[in-house]
Amino acid sequence: ILFIVVQGVVLVIVDTAISQNARDKIEEELAVGARVFRRQLEQNNNQLVQAAEILSRDFAFREAVGTNDVATIVSALQNHGSRIGAAVMMLASPTRRVMADAQRPEEVGRPFAFPGLIDAAERDGRAAGMVRIAGRAYQLVVVPVLAPAPIAWAAFGFPVDDRFARDLQSLTGLHVSFLTRMHGNKWMVLASTVPPESRPQLLAAIPAQPGPDPRDTSAGTQTGGIRFAAGEYESLLLTLEQNDDSAIIAVLERSLEEALAPFRRLETLLSVLAVGVLTIS
């Protein structure tokens, strides 16, 4: 009996240590994934900024903007956007109104939907952010068209879709989801690598207050997000954009079953060895 008790205590201690190591491994994977995720978003923003600046410095394009040649402006936006794979190509006037939109011509003459990005670009020379247009999310950058003072603002954006989420999954090794807050504090999935049957659990588990304003660098945890459990997943929530009307967040997830699988095999092996040793003894 004493021998059985000792074996049982050893197995419990080993199981506890294995479980703790598995949790630490998941925590480390989420932290590393968050850093890779943010680095990739920043790289995409830099790519968009460089592409937008190339167009904004083109003499023919600036001349078309100065003479309000809308047809030439739209053609230049479409050609340049197709080369870099952009899904949003717009030009805003100094009065914050849309001068040209390669995808939605009906927006011409309306106020530019993101004046805060223009204000930031006017202050810093460029601006980038995550925005929502017609129910979809985009990485959007804004740069000035100088001659030599700003005569317009060029905006380009990459789509945030399932393909983009899969690319980030291949880099981070984690499931990636993008969500937006709708009216009534309800969340909607914009893009995700999580299987459709697991998405309701994700939506139900999201904290009511997703986090601080992303521009507040003093706030947040060590990984810059909020840890929570969503069914069979351990999740990390990152706030990408937040204001009074809406919010866009990213959720990085690690399957508990996948993370614990190697440790479960080790536990099984140790249990078999313990039973064998006990039987022989």
C-alpha cells in the first residue's frame, strides 16, 4: 500500500509539472505570436506608405491633382493599386472631401470618412490605421501630395480577409481572427482561420471591454493584450482600433488539445511505466 501511495504521489506531481509546462508553453507561443503579428502589420503599413509616396511624388500625378483631372487621377490610382495589390485607392482634398475613389465613385464629393488619419499625416508626414469600410476591415495609410504644400491626400489600403488571416497564421503558428464591434455591443467576425463551428464560442468569450486605446503605450499586459479562454482555445486579444462608435480587434488563439498533445503522450508513457514498475515490484 505504501508503495502504491508513493507511486501515486509521484504521478500527481509529474502531471502537475507537465500541465504547468504546457500552460507556460502556450503563454510563450501567444507572446511570440503577438510580436510577429504586430511586426507583420507594421511591415504592411510601411509597404503601403512607400507605395503611396511613390505615386504622390509622381510629377504627372501631381499635375493631374492640381488641375483636378479626375479621369487621370482615377486611372493612376487604379494602376498603382493593382501593382501593389491594394483594395482601397482614394484621394482626398485639403478640405477633407473625397476627390477620387477608384473602387467607389459614388463617394466623390462626400467627406473623407477618416479625418483623424489626415490630421495625423499632416502632423507626421504619414499615417496608418485599421479602418472599416462597408462592413469590411482594411489596413489604410494616408500620405500628402505635395506641391510643395499639401494639395491632396492619397490613401491606399490592404484588405483584412481570410487570406490575410491565413498568411498571418503561417507566420505565427496561431489561429488568427479579426472582429469588429457592431451596434448594441455585438461582435462580428471579419476574417478568421478558426473553424466555423468554433466561432460562436469565440464571440461569446470576448470580454465586454476589449482593452485600452491602442495608442496608449503605457497600458496593456506584457504581451500587449488580454488573455482569455474560448472553449478549447487559449486566446490573446489585441486591440487594433477603438473609438466611441466601433472597434476592430485581433484574436490570436492556440488550441489546447494541439498544445497538450505531446505532453499527453508523455503522461501516458509515464503511467504505463509506473504500472509496469508496480507490477514487477
